[in-house]
Amino acid sequence: MKIVSAIINPLKLDAVRDALAEIGAKGATATEVKGYGHQKGHTEMYRGAVVDVKFNPKVKLEVAIEDALVDPVIEAISKVAKTGHIGAGKIFVTPLERVVRIRTDETGEAAL
């Protein structure tokens, strides 16, 4: 089992969710986050003053999946979240040692 974490543009969240549902991902968790990478922030006008925004708003999407879905999930997220611009996001894959469904006490892939 793996956890796929994707940092994406907030405007792409619904489209990514739909793409994940189409390939059989059973659920996901989305968190509003702020960060920076190559973008290094930007400037905005706020009430007539220039404001330096050092962290850009993003969404962190986490999907717990069985190993067989890793590549399809990465492809779905990449295809839908891609903007062609700096700041489109990143995808991280990490091992998932154990899962327990609290309601039923199921463990492993059955708990996903």
C-alpha cells in the first residue's frame, strides 16, 4: 500500500477528484495549504498597496491506495492538474505500513 500526496492548484481539485474516482480510488483527503517552490511567491495590490505574497495557496491531496493503483493515480493527477506553468504542483509517493478502519476494525487493503 502507498500514500500518494499531491500538491496542486486549488482550481484543479474538483477535476482531480473526478479523475481519481474514474480509476477506482476509493477516497482522498484534501487540505488547504500554503507553500512556495520555483515560484518564490508573487506580489499583489491590496487597498492600493503592493503586498509581497511569499507563500502561494495550494491544496494537498492525499490518497491511500493499493500498490496496483500507484501508476494510474499518478497519471490521473498529472494529466488533470497540469497547467504548463510554474507552480502546477508535485506528487510524492510514500509507503503505507498499516491501515485500520476504525468502524469495523478491518486492516490492510480491506480498510482502504
